[in-house]
Amino acid sequence: MAAAKATKTTKVVKKKKKKTAPSKVLVRINASYNNTLVNVTDYNGNTISASSCGAIGFKGSKKSTAYAATKAGEDASAKAIELGAQEAEVIVKGIGIGRQAAVKGVRSAGLKITSLADFTPIPHGGCKPRRAPKN
């Protein structure tokens, strides 16, 4: 009977490079009627952290509330602060309820807002707009 050869294999594990954020970041807020998306990027457009009302755990019509947008802003900003972000330029896009609430959440998380810009797309003619939501 042949003896079984015991060979030991070792796995080479590379250490993961720790992600760091620059001290100045861009916070892009997209506020739609149904959800609010908050994306923290560097000036090259690389995402540092992102959050949305749905990702936090709000479902259905609760995603479109101002409170949910505040929590989304706080969550994305807190992740960026952990990685080293200190100051932020905020770019807001869209006409949802969560516009100002998300900015408030970014501020309350601890990021210093240096500028605030509104990049909401405005049609010049174009398609017929959707009907206004009922109150």
C-alpha cells in the first residue's frame, strides 16, 4: 500500500488597503418625489460613501418623508467623516421633499458646508411635465 503524501498548502492573503477620504468632499443630493439619494464623492467623482432613504430601512411612502432624508444625509456624512472628511460642498438636484432635510442631516452629522449649489434640471420647452402630486 502506498502511503498518502500530506502536503500543506498555504494561502497568501493580501492586506486590504484602508480607504481614506480627502478633507474636502462633494455631497451630491438627489431628491425625487419617492426617495432621496445622498452620495459623497471626492473631486474626481470617486464615491466615498452613499446612502438613501431605502437603504437605511424606510419602505414605501415613508421613503419620501423629510425625516428619512435627514437620516440618509446623516448616514452618508457619518461614513465619510469616519474616513477623514471634514468640509463639504453640497450639490442639490431635484424637487422632492427631502432637499433641505438632507442638507440639514449633512450639517448635523458634523461636516462643515462650504458651499451649497442647486443643479436641478429645468426644461426649456421639451416634454410635457408630469402632473402635480395630490395633497
